[in-house]
Amino acid sequence: MKVIFDTDPGIDDAMALLYLSKLPQIELLGITTVVGNASIDTTTRNALFLREKFGIAAPVIHGAGETLDGVHKEEPAIVHGINGLGEIDIPAVDESGLLAGTAHQFIIDTVNAHPGEVTIIAVGRMTNLGLALRQDPSIAKKVKQVIIMGGAFGYKGRSGNVTPLAEANIHGDPVAADEMFAAEWPVVAVGLDVTHDILLDKDYLAALARDVGENGELLRQMCEHYANFYNNVMGFPGVVGHDLLAVTYALFPEWFETRKGPIVTIRDGLAVGQTAQMPETRKGGDPAWNGRPHQTICTAVDAEKVLAHFRETVSA
Ligand code: BDR
Ligand code: CA
């Protein structure tokens, strides 16, 4: 499976990247970066650092530092740390892993070079995808699938994390998200409805550090900071592996329950970043949703299988 990984590393982004690097069925074509968990220079530096650590051959491509709505949002240092990776030591990185050009141009060129073959896994703000669509709308028909970590649709009462109504990746660039959901490509949203089931507790992280070696220990160290947020602020018994679940969907869609229908993102106001799907089984409809493609959201997941597979894969 040919994959472009669009990311804002980010601790759970690091988990997803380690996972991708260990999967023989994945051909990683590029790692495109976006502002989000930290500034664009920091997320790009982090992607280069992780690429080197995980022995990844695919290049990193610098992406958008400004969102399409033009609204600056505070960086979530309380979640991912000021350096985006839980304040671990990050030495000077090997810049040779950086490919010249912009992320959205890389997406356009790569999709055009492999029509019908490329899966985009996007686990940050949708800005690079939005820019790529604006510049070359024809790519929508040539992409195999877009799997995003983003959104929240109210299953199990999960409707937001940045606000009670909005998930971070969508709230971070609601305009890009709305354009991305409206495009004629098949989108699967792996949102908070399912990612909040993927809890990595202390014992699980200790086992990773033991079984995976250096990179497992790296994840465990990053997660000390991440756990301060999830345990103390959110009251969760572990840290949430949001982004790794988008990778799992690419491999095992049968482990998920889903619902189809057009999706609208609220672009401004108090509910900015809220994602709302009109189920396709509902008769009638409302003009705001009419004419949009029927996208897929994940409504339930077999978390036990996911956690076992992640652990087995990164330990191999
Ligand atoms: C998403 O926001 C980011 O902080 C995480 O990396 C994840 O992609 C969760 O809402
Ligand atoms: Ca992310």
C-alpha cells in the first residue's frame, strides 16, 4: 500500500510513525508536516528526528505553517510539551532527510504519478490537503483513500477535546477540514469516538520499553509528559494513541464499525471545528449537507485487537 503520512509530531504521531515503519505491507512515500502540536519548524524537525531514529528511508517534506482560516491557535504544550515530543532530548537532526519543496506540491505530484494507488493518512490539521485540493482539484479522483485522525461525532458522548464541541485537528483548521470532507475522494474519519478507546497504560508502556528496545524506551519517555495531561487533566487511566489508530484502519478496516453520510464542519463561532454527519439512512436531508460526498466515520473499534497488534508489530 503506497502511503503519504501527513503529520504534526506530536507524541501519538510518533507512535503512528513507528508503527508505519514496521509494516512490510506499507510503502511509505513521504512524511509531510503541518503546524499543530508545535510550530511548523518544530514539527518538521521532529519528523526528521523520528525518521532517523526509526530508520525510515522516505523523505520529510516541509508543510504549511499557516492555516486556511488565518487564525493562529495556541500550541498545546500542556499535551505534547514545548518541543512537541514530551521534552525528551532532541539532538541536531540530519537535514539530508528533507526533500526540497512544499508538502501540498509533494502530495499533488505523488498522487499524479501514481493515480488510483496512493492512500493519504493525515493525522494533523488538514491544511496541506486543503492547499493541494485548491491547487489541483483533479487529485481527488486519483487518490485511493484518505484516512484521517480527526473529528468527533458524539459516540459514547465524545464530541470534542479542544472544546466540548471540537477535536484538535479539525478545530486547528476548520476551513481546510470542511473542504477536505467536501472533496470527491473517499474519506474515513477516525475520530475521538474511537481513539479514546485506545488507552496505553503504564504497564503497556513499560512492556513496550522492554520489548521494543531503544525506540520503545523513547516512546515511554515521551509518554511521561503526555500522561501528566491524560491522567491529571482528563482523568484517563492511560495515554491516548489517537494517531496510531488511523494506521490500524488502513490495515484492518474490519476491526471498526462505521457509518456513512455527508459531513459538514462548522467554520466559525462558538462551535468552530464541530463535525456533523448526516447519516445516509436518514430520509429528507438538509441543504447544508446535500450534494456532498458520503464519507465514512468510525463509530466503534475492537481496542484489544488494536493494542495487541501495535505491540506485536513494533516489537518485531
Ligand atoms: C489529535 O490532535 C493532536 O494533538 C494529536 O496528535 C492527534 O492527532 C487528537 O485530537
Ligand atoms: Ca497528530
